[in-house]
Amino acid sequence: MPKKKGRRRAPLTEEERLLMMQQRQLAEEEMIKKKEDMLAQFLKDKLAKEEHNSTVNMHKINLQWRTVLREVKARELRKDIEILSQTFERVVDCKDNVIRSLAKDLAEAEAQYAHALRSHLRNIDQLLQLQRCRLGYLEEDYQTELRALQKEFDTERKMIIGHHDQETRYIQDVLLAMEQNFADSEYEARLDFQSTRDDVKNKNLEEKHYLRVQLEGKVENLWKRFQQALRNYTEATEDRKIAFEALRLRDERSTKEIEMQMRKLQKMQDLIITLRNKIALHARESEEQNRRVRDEKELVLKQLQKLKSLMNRARAKARNNLAKLTRESTGTLKTLEHVVEKGELILRLAEMCRRLESEEEKVLPFYASSLTWDEQRTADKIIMEKPVEPLAEMMQDYVGLERFWQRYNKVRLEQLSLERTKEALLQDNLKLRQLLKQYLDGISVNDEVLSQINPLMIVNQSAVMPSPKQPMSVREDRVKRPIYNVVEAAHEVKRIL
């Protein structure tokens, strides 16, 4: 069918065409803007969905990866624990064997030490007495040397004090002279210092005033230049200030976005820190277990070293005791040899004395006690009592020499008796010599006798001499002398030797 012809439109004016074109452009622009907004919204939704999916997938991947890592780490830790437990058991077995051997050695060493200690104590008890005697002699020597040193020290001290007093007086004189010289020098130096200080002070004031005037002029010029520069800077930076405000707003928006991202990062870091803490906790537990094992090992090593040191000290002490015992035994042997020689000498002297004994001494070698029966019983009771004082305890060791002391006392008494008899005989001999001299002077006639008093004219009972006509019994009654058997010493020595 032919198209129907419509009514023609009226031609548009120029203004209507411009207005239509503007409306059409606005509609197109609005349509384009709507499409862009729809596209941007779609992309944002899609991006958010993708981010959510990626986050969920990442969490799932991390969870599965952690599970795998945990299983692998657990297997490695189980293997390490098994290896460490086997190593620890082996080390503990070795240490137990070492400790048992050391305990056995220690018991043997303690037994040896106890035996050596008992022997040493016996030897010490035997040697203490000898040491006391030696200390007595050493103390006497020490006192003698101490007195000599004190005397020498007092002499040297007096000499040093005198020399010190002399040097002190000399130093005091020198100090007095130096103080006088120092006072004069100080007064002159003080005067020079005062004059120099005044000159320097005046010069500094003048220079300070001159510098102040110059600096005030320079400061005014600098202030004017600073104000001009400030105005120029304000005019030049007006545009930049506007741009700075725009950038500041943009920076605030960026800061908000960064804060959001930082929160996400903080959450992830917290999760990482939690996992690290768990790993560190497991590591600390393993380290603590290893540390306990190391501490036990060090403790066992310390005990072993301590036992070794104790054993070494015991061996060194035993070695020193053995050396000391050897030295002391050598000294004791020498002392015993001297004692044996002395005993042999005593036996030879006893044999010589036995040959010189009389028949009475051979029959009755010991004199009878002069104590009564009650006194003897009291003395025996006292002897049987346990001694309390140290001297009485020491005397118990010499009870076997009681018979020796009896014979020694008998010989000593006889010696004293013979000495007194000898003195009496000497007195009698002297008196007889005096009487004989008086008798010879009485019967002699010479100038020396006549110049003295004649003894024949003296009536004195002590000076009366028996006349030759008197009977022999009277003369024997006046002088009675004991009769002794005399043996020549040379003859007796020849017979003994």
C-alpha cells in the first residue's frame, strides 16, 4: 500500500534547532553518565565479590597449608624426640656405669684412707712426745733469739729516731725559708695582676661599645630586607596555597582508605603473631626439655669432677702422709739407733758395776723398805688408783723402772754418805795437822817460836795432846777412823777390759 502522505512540518528556526541539539546532547550525556554509573557500580560489586571470594579462598588455603605444616612439623618433632630419648637413655646408662665404678673406687679409697688414718694416728701418738721435747728446745732458742732481736731493735730504733728528729728540724727550717720567699713572690705577682686586669678591662669596654654600634646598624638593614622578602613570598605563594588546600582534601580521603587497609593488615598481623606465639611456645617447651637434659648432664659432670677432685685430694694427702711418715720413720730410726747405743753403753756400765759389787750387794741388791705395814698398804692403794693429773699418767709408763730407781737411790745415798765421811776425815786430818804443828812448835826452841805464845803454857782441852806415855787405848778412843778396802783403779780397769 502506498504510504499516506502526512502533513508537512513547519520548518524550524535557528534558535529551535540549537535548543533541540542542546537537549539531545544533554540527553546523550545523561545517558552516557547513567551507563558509566551503572558500569562503575557493577565493577565495584564484582570487585567486592571477588575480594570476598579471594579472602575466603585464602583463608581456606592457609588453613589447609597450616594443617599440612603442622603434620610435617609434628612428624619431625616425634622423630627428634625419639632420637633424643634414645641418646639420653644411652648417655644415662653410660653415666650410671661411670657412677657405679666411681662409687666402687670411692669405697675402696675410703677403706684405704681409714686404714692409713688409723696407722697415721698411731704414729702421731708415738711422735707427739718427741715433738713436745723438740718444741721445748726450739722455744728456748726462740726466746734467746727474741731477746737478742729486741735489744738490736731498741738500739736501731733509738738511732732512727735521732736521725728523724734531726731531719725534721732541717725540713722545718727549709719550709720557713720557702714560705717567706713565696709570700714575697705572691705579693709582687698580685700587684702585676691587678694592673694588667685594669688595662684589659678598659680595652674590652671600648671594643664592646664599638661593636654594639655596628651591630645595631646591621640589624636594622636586615630587618628591612626581611620584611620585603616576606611580602614577596606571600604574593608568590598565593596560588600554591590554593593548590595545597585541594591536595590536603585529597590526602584526607587517601588517609581514610589507608586506615581501612591498615586495619586489614593489622588483623592479618595479629593472626600471624598468634601463630608465631604458638610456634614459639612449642619451641620454648622443646628448649626447656633440652635445657633440663643439659642441666642434668652438667650436674652429673659436676658430681663426677667433684668425686675426681676428692679422690685426687685424698691421693695427694695420702702421698704427703706417706712422705711425712717416711721422713718421720727415718728420724725415728735414727733416734732409736741412738737409744740402742745409749742402752748398750748402759749395759756395759751395768756389767762393770756388777763386777765391782760387794758380796752383800750381790745377796741383797735392794734395800728393805723403811715404811710400816699400814704406810705400805696406803702407798699400794694410792698406786692402784687411776691417775687424774697428766704427770701422774706419764709416770705410769715408768713403773717398770721402780727397781732401777731403788738401786740408784741406794747408790746415791752411799755416795752422799762417803762424801760426808770424806769431809769428816778431812776435818780430822786438818785438826791433827794443827795439833802436830803446835806440838812441834812446843818442843822446838828458836826465835820464831819464842816470839809467839808458847803452846805448852796454854791449858785448853782442845789443844792438849796425848803424851807418848799414855796408853794406846786412850789414843785410839780419841781418833777412830773406819777401815776401807782400797783397790787400785788401774788394776781394776785391766781386769775388766
